[in-house]
Amino acid sequence: MRFVSRFLAAALVIPVLAAQPAFAQENPSVGQSLVQGPMTAWCDPGQSLLSGGYELQGAAPEPPPVVTTEEEPVVETPAIIVASSRPTLRYDTSGNVAQFGWSAVPNTLTGAAGPLVAYALCAGEASPAPPGATIPPPPLPKLEPQAPAVGTSGMTPIEVVELLSPAVVTVINKQIEEGADEAVPTGSGSGFFLDEDGHVVTNEHVVNGGVEFVVALFDGTELPATLIGADANSDVAVLKVDGPVPAVARIGDSESLLPGQPVLALGSPLGTFTNTVTEGIVSALGRTVPDEDGGPELLNLIQHDAAINPGNSGGPLVTLSGEVIGINTLGIIDAQGLFFAVPSETVQRITEELIAEGAVDYPYLGVTLVPLDEQTIVQWALPVEEGFYVQSVVPGSPSEQVGIQVGDILTAVNLERVGDRQSMVGALFQYKPGDQVQITVQRGLVSMRVDIVLAERPLLP
């Protein structure tokens, strides 16, 4: 099983007080604050409730005298209901336990729980009620609708989805299978409109191997698309459709992202569940993920936990400001909440080159490098903490021209250390062919720096 999968579809508890105030340990006298009704506390004016959801009602009056005449029935003081912190066992007709749970149990005015609850809910001492005071009935709770989460720009997830959904598309890859006369759909992914000219951004692995492409719009309309260019190193591709563009997604600044920031993933998981939205947060930034199939490693990825599935590849990852800050590209098999997106900074740079040139120029040193782990460094007693061992040098390459040799160890690019924390490809990604950089080389016990002019990386086979 592969390590990496690129997603292409084929009781409320009353606290027990350690030290109770004296008045809470005794039976309440007439006129003191007490608890009446289901969890409603009456406090003196000016007191405040220590927990939410209760109304300030004043103090309790003296209870009326009990009338015991033949004409009128005896009126007894009703039991007070308070929350019990002990479990309640309920039995059926056979004597077996039928239910186990937490419940409210009756408690009289003389019990300890009544004053204890009143003490826990009211801040301040109890005081006598004024003569003739009446206790109003507890008000009914007001159920206010819960407002949806709001982003830093004031937009809710619903508003973001309404804004961006028309710009999100499904990309269908058609290939000619053996024995077939025409191209048939073999897979699908997601994408979004980049501009009014009809350019659609998606993943390179979504369009890989395709001979024909179809873009399905938000309303189900299908349009033929032309491949403008694809870049396997960044896993970014650009298609183009003719005709009216329903909406364009705005590109945001992925460099301003912070871990914990809420994000939404839009796309078409499994190719059939179109217009799907999932929600999550940014988990980490600057991730590098290798490709077990021998392809190039993906650099500087955004890690997030907004669920994506096969078919989500190429779909936008957006903030609550309604801006695209990445395109979803892969997830980790047998792991929960580990998903990755190409940052918008990379997407913008690559799409500009693909639209202008049809390909992307990457810098090239002309060496085969092997990363050094801690065990190898200790075993060989190497005078470095990290770096890359030069396994071979391409004849005529920039590295050969400046004298880099097999056995050298490359430890930095323009004084930026490379090794476990930064790959060589990642260090060179910010430069272009023709740029001059300084490489730090360790040869035996000697450390040197050489200036090298980067060449254009040969196209992948």
C-alpha cells in the first residue's frame, strides 16, 4: 500500500464544596434565599449568578400559613427539585435494572442540597425578604438561533460557499484504452476558474495521460477543454475552456496563513458528489512530501484536516475571506486528517509560466545527491551536521564546470543550510535558470564556497 495517495477518482453536575458556609450547612430560616423550581435561584438585588442561564428574581418571602379547615384542603409546601450528582437506577416490573443515568430528585426546604445550590449559584450573602414580597414564576428560556462561524473578514462559511461554488468545476480525463476507437472517461478531479479568459487550474496528476478533457460546471453544463500546460514538479496544470465564465476564484496570500486558521475544501469527491464542501483548519505549513512512485517530491505544502477524497484533487482550499490559498493535491493513506495542498504562492507562479510558455523552467545543478542521516554521519565521522552526499556529477553540467566532485558534501545554498530540514530542490526552488548562487561544499576536512550559475532542469521523461 502506498504511503501517499494523490486523490484522483476512478448533564449538569453540581460541584461539592469542600468547605460550606455556615448558613449552607443549616436549615434555611424564613426569609433567606433559597432555590425554587427546576434549577432557578432567587438572589438579593445586586447579587450575580455564578453560572449562566438563571434569572435574578430577588429573595423568597415567608411561606403562607397552612390552612386546615374542612372547607379547604391542606396546602403543603411543594418539594423543591434540584439536580442530583448521583446516578439513578430504575427497575422494571421484574425487578431488573432498566435504566441507569443522571436525574433530578426532590429535596425539601430542610435538606442541605437546597441551600448548597443557592450558595453555589448566587454571589453574596443571603438576606431576609421584605414583607409582602412575591415570587414571580420562572421565565421560559429564550431560544436564540445560533449564528454560524464568522471569518476574519466577516464572511460565514455559507457566504464563502455561495461566492465560490460557481467558480469550482469537475475535470474529466479521457483516454483511449486498448481496443477502443475513441477516448473514454478514465478519471476525474476538481478545479476552478482562474480568470475571465477561461483558464482552469487543477493538478497535473488529474490531467496526466489524457487526450481529451471535459470541464463540468457548477450547474452540470459540460464544456470541452484544452490542456495549456502541466508541471509534475509542482503538480499544477492549466486547462482552457471557451465560452462564458460563471465566476472567477480570487487568489489569496498563502504566506500569511497561520496554523489553526479555518479553511474550506471545495470539490467533487469520487467524481460524482459534485459541489461538496468540507471544513477544517490549517494544521501546519511548509511540509515536504516525497512521492513513492519515483516522482518529484512536493515542496512547501499546506497541511490541513478539511476532509478530501479521490476526486478532490485540484479543488480549491479557501479561507473564510473567500480567497483561494491552495489547491488540494494528496492525503496520507491509513491516516486521519492528514491532507495537503499546494500553496497559492506556488500556484500563481507556476500558472503564470504555464499560460505564458506552456512549461516551467526549474534551476539545475547537474548532480545526483544522497541525503545524509545522523547514523551515516556518525559512522563515517563526517565533519558536518547535515547535508547531501554527491553520488555523481553530470558531464558538462554547472556542477562539473565549477569543480564539484563525487564524494563532496553540499551543506548550504547562499548560506541557507540544506539537509534534514530543507531539501536541495526546496532551497533552489526560489531561483530561476541563469541565477548565480553560492554553494557551500565540504571536501574532507576542508569547507569551501563556490559560485555556480544555475542551468535549466531537463524535462522529466
